[in-house]
Amino acid sequence: MIFEFFHVKHVGCVRFVCAACNNSPMNHPATQTLLSELTTLLGCDQVLSEGDLSSWEQDWRKRCNGRALAVVRPGCTEEVAGVVRVCSRLRAQHPECGLSIVPQGGNTGLVVGSTPDESGQQIVLSLQRMNSVREVDVENLTLTAEAGCILQSIQDRALALGFLFPLSLAAEGSCTIGGNLGTNAGGTQVLRFGSTRDLCLGLEVVTAQGDIWHGLSGLRKDNTGYDLRNLFIGSEGTLGVITAATLKLYPLPAAQLCAWAAVPSLEAAVTLLGLAHRCLGAGLTGFELMGQFALHLVDKHLTRLRVPLFRSAPFCVLLEYSDDESEEHAGHRLEHLLVLAQEQSCMTDAIVASSLTQARQLWHVRESIPLAQAQEGQNIKHDISVPVSGVAEFVRVTDALIEAAIPGVQMVNFGHLGDGNLHYNVQAPASMDAALFLRDHEDLVHRIVFDSVHAFGGSISAEHGVGSLKTDDLTRYKSPVALHMMGAIKQALDPQNLMNPGRVVKLPR
Ligand SMILES: Cc1cc2nc3c(=O)[nH]c(=O)nc-3n(C[C@H](O)[C@H](O)[C@H](O)COP(=O)(O)OP(=O)(O)OC[C@H]3O[C@@H](n4cnc5c(N)ncnc54)[C@H](O)[C@@H]3O)c2cc1C
């Protein structure tokens, strides 16, 4: 057999292709065996290899179009294990076929981690059919859900039982808890409740060998060796397939209030955050920052939304307070904070939502920023974090560097200021075509922003993960010791490189 190299552009990896099967994975003898065995295992309705597979093959931002060998949709953990075992065996027998597995939940990820590459050698393993809540333990305050449960359905289930499941993000109507765990998703409540990993007590995982790890513990204390759960959380499908999780529930607050404040500067927003921490304690459950240009885009493109207070302030803040006593008590504490903030000049104006509907409308404005910027045209995106104390200086320094390199750029700046996490996006100058701006300047802008993040001791990916978009950047900014340990973990748990290769850590295929 003759093997030759070819490059897969968007993941930048090099791989062997068997010339004997005419460079088409579909012609490889292993493929027919694979499809036939998977069909026997799952039934022909759940193994899709023909027709329109684009909803599984294209990423959410429509930046990459992959090609799947097949999309498989197991309905239970044993079937997931069966799929992985078949793939692992065929991969061992035919290493040249390059067969690998891409786990997929809601496919809302933003770093191209859940779609296949262009090789046609990867199967998409969709968890969508595994969407049951297996158990609720109200005394232990836990809920055990299968990986394909939509996040919103878990929130709703918790609410119906009188509890809160606090993970919340704009994609919650489509993303799955498996994907949230796979990416260690953040969202708007991290400030109080932490990221997804902080909300998870146990996992059930199918390993890269097709074994089932029954780690669905509801224990809050368990110091019996390495933390395997936290190894799989945030591994973006590169170490195994999460099939179920035991999640933490919280009591519902007695009252929840939102305020929208205009602030005179980013420094003032950080001062207001400190004040809010001191005045509201653990009741401060959200603190979102929105730059004036980001809000201008919402006002321009989503005309039925009313965007408050943004015309005269460079930044606005959306602040959420949850109170365990009563609405009246909540109102007093929030009012006290706002009075102090005005006295200390870290806020120029504010409105307080007087009903749940008004609070939802304010959150809706914040969550509509990604849509509004998409309607304005593509821009260069970053999901970065720096220590809260360095946010204002980071933005000042980095804005200046970008403006010097490309005069006239417009900054779409918003994010979870309470976590030091900014979606620091760069829009083309008004006179420049957005697509040309991306083509000509994306690499340069990424380099400026990431170098600056690095200098400020920050992270180049605060909550979206690495996927295939940021693997090269990771190599540049992560320490060699950290990269070596990550590679060793991947090698130990998935020596065949079967699980989502080319994502997070790069090993030869
Ligand atoms: C409008 C919008 C707003 C967003 N806001 C936020 C936000 O505020 N915070 C945030 O963190 N993210 C945000 N995201 C990104 C995205 O929603 C999250 O990354 C989410 O957790 C992905 O879930 P998913 O089910 O769609 O996963 P997918 O996109 O399907 O997969 C994401 C990654 O997880 C892996 N994976 C999926 N399921 C499993 C599994 N069962 N086992 C192992 N690996 C798995 C995939 O292989 C892939 O690498 C946003 C996205 C959109 C579109």
C-alpha cells in the first residue's frame, strides 16, 4: 500500500491517506465493516451516512464545513460503549483508515470542536437521544441527567421541583449538559456558583477503549486519589464520552432583582463590582459589562428591544441580586448599593427592574449582543480573561495597540466582568468590508490581543474552550511543562488518538 501526506487546512494537521482506496474513506474496506456493525448495534435509523448531514457537519458560526463518515445516534450508555469498541477495534486493525470519533451535543460550541474535519474519516457521535433525567435526590440536592439533556430542560425540571440549577448561558435552549461539561461552560452565574465543573459531583463516562466508568457519585467529599471527574470535564471530547452526570441543585432565592447601571469608565465598573461584592455578599449572582458600541449594535439591529442608558455612558452594567429573605429586603439592599455607588461616582445613572418581565427584558438585551454583532457583519472574536484588577488596564493598553495597527477599528466589548471574562471583539473600521478585514487582519489582531492577555497573566480562552481554532495558540501561550502533562494524559487515556483528534492537544494521527 502507498501512503501519502495531505493537509487538512482548518485543523492544520497532517495525516496519512490510503491511496489503494482512491483517497475516499467511503471506499475503504473498514468503512463498510464499520457501517454494517454500527447498523447492527443501533439500527439503521440511527446510523446516517447519506443525505443532508449539514446540521451535524457545520459549526454554529458557519465558519467550518466538515464531512462526516457517518452520524451515529446511540440511545443508551451501553450503545455508546459499543460504538466506541467497534471504532477502536477497526482503528487498531486498519490504522491507515484514520477513523476517529467526534462527540457532539447541541453543536453550539464556538471553537469548532464538535464537528468533523474535512477528511471524511470521522464519525459524529451525537448524544441527542440520551435525554432523560435519571434521578432526583431532593435531600442530597442532586439531579442525575443523561448527557444529551438540553440545559434549559434541566433548569426547568429543577424549577418544577422548587430548586435552582444555576448554569445559564444564551445557548441554553440548544446546548446539552454533556457539551456544557465537555467545555466546562461558564455563562452568567459563575461569579456566585462557579463554572460547570463546580456544579457537577459525578460522571458516567465511556472511555476511549469502550469501557464504562460508573462515577455517578453524589458525594461532596471524596479524596480517594486523582480527580477523574475533573479530568473529563473540559476535555472537549478528547478523552472519552460523557454519558451522564450528577449535578448540584440549590434552593431557589426568595427574590431576585436586576439593576442596569450606566458607568463613567471601565475603572468605575470594576469599583462598582467591588462595592457590590461588599454590599450584597453571596447574593450578587450576576455582573455583566456592556460597551457602548456593543449596545449601539443591539439598538441598531434589534429595533424592538429598548436599550436603556447607553447613549451617554461608555459602559453599562447589568447586575443581578438574589435574596434569601424577601423582595422588600432585596429592594432595600440593592437601593443601598446604588446610593453608595452614586456617592462614590462609580455610577452615573441606574434603573431597577420592577418586575420579572422587566428583568427578563434587560437580560434579553445583554444576551442579544452576539446576534446584533453577527448582523453587523463578521468580526474578530476573543473570549479572554484577566484578573479583575487588571481588566481596565488590559483594555486600555490593548485598545491602543490595535488602534495603532489598524486605525478606525471598532471594539465590541462585553462579557462577564465579575469573572474577569471579556468577549473582546474587534469590528472592521466603518469604511472597510468585514470579510476583507477578517482575511487581512485576523492573525495580526489575535496576536496583539493574546500577547497582551499573556502579559496580563490571563487566559486566551476563558470559557469557550480550545477546539480546533485555538490549538496553535495554546502551543504558543501554555507553558511547555503544562503542554507536556496534557499530552501525557491524552496519550495515557487515548493512545490510539481515537477521540476528537486535533482538538485541544495535538498528537500525530
Ligand atoms: C449564542 C451563544 C452563546 C453562548 N454563550 C456561552 C457562554 O456564556 N458561556 C460559555 O461557556 N459558552 C457559551 N457558548 C458556547 C456553547 O454554548 C457552550 O460551549 C456549550 O457548553 C456547548 O454545548 P453543546 O451541547 O452545544 O456542545 P457541542 O457544541 O456539541 O460540543 C462542544 C464540545 O464538547 C464536546 N462534547 C459534546 N458532548 C460531549 C459529551 N457528551 N462527552 C464529551 N464531550 C462532549 C464536543 O466534542 C466539543 O468538543 C455560547 C454559544 C452560543 C451559540
